[in-house]
Amino acid sequence: MSQFQQPKAWMVRASKGGRLAELFSERSCVALGWNCLGNLIEYADSDALQRAYINAYGDDKPAKIRNAVGMLQRFAKQIVKGDWVITYMPARRLYLLGEDLGAYRHVTESEWVDKYANLRSVNWLFTVPRDELSKTTQNSLGATLTLFSLNEAVINDLLANAQALSRNNEGQNEDKQLCFPGY
């Protein structure tokens, strides 16, 4: 990212009902499935990825295919180091807000996050209580897509309500555990 570009912000859903949010937190990452497609970086363009998607998952409705291929392209190639990454922890009514560390990876089964092989490393920095956000921001973050970009007003609202995460075992390189405010 050049020094003149502002970081973008991306919402990455932690599976249905946010069931993987704690795992995203523990593993310092976000993850997507569609494992049968292999390493997403290897596709020359979205047409090649779309053909592979149809081959692996069937010829679905065109809009569903476009959405899936677009999300996969963004996850692998458009999110960059320094971009904001957000996921939701519904059991805690908190958003996790962190910085993308810049490397998309397609990993082997031993490294999967649950059943997801497409990963991005994230340095989780803040939590944001959902109830502190404006209704407009809550509605924007409520979109049902697995991955989507956020506008400047939403990220500003998130940052204005962000609470820094503390870490257990500070200064040690292993087994760092996030401490959530109020929990």
C-alpha cells in the first residue's frame, strides 16, 4: 500500500452464526472455505476461477457464482497488508477489529481453521461492542455476504468505539491469549 492510500476495511464472516469467531481470534486469522479450488493465487483471472468454481461446485445461479468468485478474488488478491479486517462474535456481541498482515495462504488440512483452507493472518487489535455503534453501521455490518468491503463512515464508527485488546502472556512469543473487555 502506498503512503497516500488509506487502508480499506473488510468484513469477513466467521461462518454461519459466527461459530468460528473464537477460533479466528485464537488463531489470529480469518478464513474462507471453497477448499476444492486450491490456491486462489494460481488463477490467472476471475474467468479462470469461475470455470474452476463451476467445475467443482456445479453450475449454480449466475449471481451466486459471481458473488462467490468475487469474494474469493478479493480475499486472495485485493486485501492487502495494513487493511482493516473485521469479524463478528455474536455470543459476546463484539466485533473484532484487526490489521491484515499481508499474506493470503492456502494451507494443508493439518492447518485448516475448522474446515477452511484459505487463510489470512490478522493482528487483532480492538473489540467494538455492537450496541455502541450507530444503527446505520449495524445495518451495514449485517449484510449477509461472507466477505465485503466497508465504507469510511462505518470504519470511522468502529474506530471511535474501539476498545484495545489486552493480551495474556505479554512478552512471550507463544500461547498469547486475547483478553476481551468485560469478560
